[in-house]
Amino acid sequence: MCGIWALFGCDCSDLVRCKEALKVAHRGPDSFQINNLEGLKNSMVAFHRLHVVGGIGGMQPMILKKYPHLSLLCNGEIYNYKTVRLFSKQLQKEFDYLFQTDCDCEIILHLYNEFGGKKASQLLDGVFAFIVIDTKQNCVMLSRDSYGVRPLYYVTTKAGVLGACSEVKGLCELPVEGGIRHFPPGHYMFCDIMKNGKVIPSTPTKFHRIDEPPAHLQYQRLELENAVDKRLMGSRRVGSLLSGGLDSSVVAALTAQKLKEHGVAEPLQTFTIGMNSDSTDVIAARKVNGNKRMQFELPTWNPYDHGNRTSLDVARHIGSEHHEITFTLEEGMKAVKSVIFTLETYDVLAIRPSVPMYILCQHISRNTNNILIMTGEGADEVAQGYLHFLEQPTPEDGHKESMRQLQQIYMYDVLRIDRCTAAHGLEIRAPFLDHAFTSYYLNLPADMRAPKNGIEKYFLRAAFAGANLIPNNTLWRKKEGFSTGVGEEGTSWFEHLQQHLEGLITNNEFARASQSYTHNTPRTKEELFYRQIFEKKF
């Protein structure tokens, strides 16, 4: 995880550029570099690094002796950087002396030089948002991974300005006219640079569809276990979020298992947050039942009834060192402004779950040495885990809905997990959004992936049944939204939040909302509260 920033063709002062570049410093607390680019007028790039893979050679912009005309800025982790040489006979032959650093991102420059930008993007197994500046071809290239796990925003103008950054806040006060946009996931874009430094605007082009097997698929295994294993890459300690639900429990269990196989002596640390010690997520992650594990069959008991508090202790089952963090309504409210600035959105469904996650990540950063954070995010979209999937008319409709959610996940759950971790110098890793795993899963017959017997994510649950990876009660625990799971018994976190905000916005103030905000007019007092904060920040 890091922060990248680049600006081309802008006549603004270096002071303005530096000020904007520094707004994403939280993404890379270990080191910082800002450079003008030789031979390019009115251009500047900046890089904030979180040291995870590679030594000092991993600092950017990366320029290799072999390709002095290429400069690279990359926020990403390239999991196949050691094996990607198999894609090219030339790379395979020259591997012993070709590589200049031990950084995973270096492979991008070699692939770009040999295959061009499109194929280079297709061959990367990982999460990334990168910029290549090519002074030989007088162009700049942007590219982003298929699910948008790593963020990238850009702005282009008719006046020849191109700006790109990991977050909106690094672009929003530049003296340019033009809307800031998400760079779309699974796309790349080339823009020509003129002699005066101005950039000719272009349009992003798709290089990969999420339901298509990636180009690197033949060189790796498909199972979720492999998706977890490759994400342990790095020199920093790995922790895992653990709500006690299926997704996070499976990821935490596989992570603990793989760390042991790799000879890591220290136990995996897992983290749960709730409003108090009685929140459902806290209890589900902690509670112990002495009963023997049930053999897999379609449960005769209600698998969704965890109100009796008989869930097995997930943390104890997988042998993790578990941490329970609690927060009050007052602490949650205090964090709301920071969360909105961090997320760069006023979307209610993004803000609600982000508040407890922001507080949790802050705790992890301040009180532990965990930097790489595993999460179960993405499973609900891939494996049809949301409760409305139970109402799908046909399995084909369920597949279409799953694809729709995955194509938009970069604006919602992926945005939340990236921003909440990045705000505190942490790096998120989401195995359920692994290209190899998801392309395989999404191409299974639609009826196989559909809910069965009123149980969502049935196929995924059944795949782990009998394996003793996680407790059986957890395996069949009903899907519960993060905002609900972190609440007190009987009242969710967002219900507490709504009740509190009712007293902060007057009826008269709410009645004027349609006049103040004609675009996306707030429909509730909660929406109005968030919108007011957002408009002040942006």
C-alpha cells in the first residue's frame, strides 16, 4: 500500500503541487519522494511508500538502468513477480541479471517494455494502480486492477492537463477545470505528451473482464487456499479481521494455517470490534461451546440462530491471539467527520460500517505491529451472500446480480476497506477478490452457486463442511451486515447512529434540504448530516 500522485501539463507553482501531493501522505508513512521528470515540461510525480516488499530499490518513481526512458509509479502488490518470467523466453533467459531490485513492482517495467501496456496489465497477478511515463514514446500510461482493490482517480482537461492520484483529495484543489473521476477497474489508458508538456486527453480501454480467466491463470492453482497464501507476501506482520461470520473466519483460519506452514512462530492476531462486549460480532468471534463439532449435513437446527450464544470460539479454534475492541456512541460520532474525509463520499451505506472499521484500524495501527491486514471482503458479491440473493427468480438472475455488484464493488466495500486501512498506514488484502479464484468460481454453473434451502452462500459453506477449518456453527452463521454486527444486543450501530442524528438536524433544516442540495437531495436527516460534512470537506 502506498500513495501515488502525478501531474502533467499544469502551469501551477511547485508549492501548489507539493501541497496537493502531501495530502495522501498517510498512505505511505515510511518514506516520501517528489520529482520533476527530466525532459518533460510542467510535470511532477510523488510517491509515499509503505515498506512491505523489497528494500531501498523499491522507492519510486522507479527508473531502471536498462530502461532509462521509463518511470514507474505503482500502488500495488504483484504476487506473481517471481514466476512471471515464465511468460517470456527472454525474461526466463535473462532472469539472473535482468532484475535491478528486489521489489515486486519492478516486473511491470520489464513487461511494459517487452509486451506493451495492455498485455503487461493482463499478465499481472495482483492488485495495482500504476502509472508509466515513457519519454521515448512521449506518452503516459495509467492502469488499474480488475476489481479496483487499489484506488486511482484522474482528471483530464481540454487545456492539456492530466492529474492522477490514489485519492481525490490530492487533486481537488488543483487550478484546473475538469471533473475528477474514478479510473475504471480493469482498464488502461495511454495519453500522448506534446513537446510543451501538455497532454492529449484519451479514454480508458478495458483489458480484462472479471468473468474471464486472467492471462496468468495457467501458472497457478485456483483454490481459495492459494489466494490466501500468495497474500502473505511481504516483510511485515500479518493480522486478520474477524467478525465471527463465515467470510472473515475462513480467511483468518486459512491465514493462521499458512503462517504455521511457513514457519512463523508468532500467532496470528485477529481483531473484532463492537459497541460493547455484548455485540453479536464480538460474541460470535469469542463464544465457546463445549459440544462436539457436528458432522456436515443440511442442519436440522436453524443455522441462522446464534442468539443463544452457542457459537464456537473461532479465535480459539484457529489458535489466534484475539483482540476485542469496543467503542461508545460518542466515540463513533467523534469519528464521523474523519471517516467522511477519509472515504471521500457521503454515501450512507459506505459511512455506517466505515466508522467502526476506521476505529478498529486506528487501534491496530497504534497498539500492534500488524501492517498487512487480511479480510473476508468480496465473498458476499462473489458467492451470493447478501440476503436478497435468496429472492432471485432464477440462478441466471443471481449470477447477473453477482456480476453487477462485483463491477461496482470498487465504489463501496473495496473503497471502505482501502481507505480505513490506508488512513492508518495499514495494507488490506482480500483473498476472495483473487483473479484466479473468482474467475473459476464465477464460471461454475449458475444453479450450483445459487442459494439452497433458504441458505445464502450455500455452495461456499458446503465446500468447507467437514474440514474442521472453522466451527460448524460459524460455518452456517447467517449473513449479518457489519453495521448490525457491531451493535449492542437488540440495537444495531446504525440504529444508534440514526437516533442520535435525529436530534442534531432540525425539522426546518431538513425541510430546506431540497433547496440546498438539488443533486442527490438527502432523503433522511442522517443523509443530510453526512452531506453537510462532505460539502465542507470537498
